[in-house]
Amino acid sequence: METLTPKQLAEEGQAEYSRGEFLSAARLFNAAADGYSLIGDELSVAEMANNCCVAFLKGGDAVSALEAVNGTDTVFALMGDIKRQAMAVGNRAAVLEELNRPDEAILAYEQSADLFNQVAEYEMRAYVYKSISSLLLKRGRYLEAYATMRAGVMGVKEANLTQRLLKNLMDIPFKFIN
């Protein structure tokens, strides 16, 4: 039986994920993380744990997803990788949302959006704001949801067609005020 390297395990995990075999992918990502841990590559361990989180979440196991993602944002922060830190915090937020912990999810999404803003990832920030807005809508906080969505869309520098349409629509109420 052939022993696979962490990189090979990660590639097989990606292939499983692409086929929709999320729990199998999560196990492979976890095995890759273990392999990277043995060689002391903490950045790759955190990356694999994040992949594992997303796969578990897609596979319907939010509890395991939360276990997988815990602490990965700290690793990225220590390594100075703010973009991946923001992604890890966003992953945690999505898991908290799935676990029906909306207040914690909103806080995590806000932290993720702030981190994306720091590294000028405005598209990603807009996506996170959309998630916050959705949670606020579900909680009946309509004005906050609108303001959050507007802030996300208005922050995108090179908007696609949908975002440009949203910007124009969201400007209408402010045109009446002025």
C-alpha cells in the first residue's frame, strides 16, 4: 500500500470535494493536516483545517466543522496572512450560522468583513456583508439589513453588472432624501 504525502492527500480531498463527496473530502483534508503537522508546516495545517471545515459544513456536520476551524484564524494572524485569517473567521461565522447561533455569527462575519477591508478584498467583504444582511433580515432588523447590504455593495470598486444594478437601486431612497 502506497503512503500518500500531505499534498497528495489534499489533492485527493479536492477531487472528492469536487465530486460532492464532502465527508470523504473532510477526512482526506484532516489526514493532510495531520501530515503537515508532522513536518511542522503550521500554515498548511491551518489551511487544511479550513478546507476540512468547509467540507464538513457542506456535508451537514456543522459540529465537526466548528471543531475543525477553531484556532485557524489565530495561526493565519500570527503568520501575517490577513486574507486567510478573514476567510477562516468567515468560515467560523458560516458554521455558527448553521448551528443557529446568529449573534455569534454576526460578530464573526463583522470581524471577517473588517479583515477583508484591511487587505482591500472588497468583493469578499461584500459577500460577507450579504451574509450579515441575510441574518439581520431573518431577525426582523430590516433597516440594519439594508444599510449593511448597501455598505457592502457600495464598497466594491470594480462592480459587476449585478452589483452595479444593486448600487443604482440602493441609491434611490437616498435621492429622495436629498
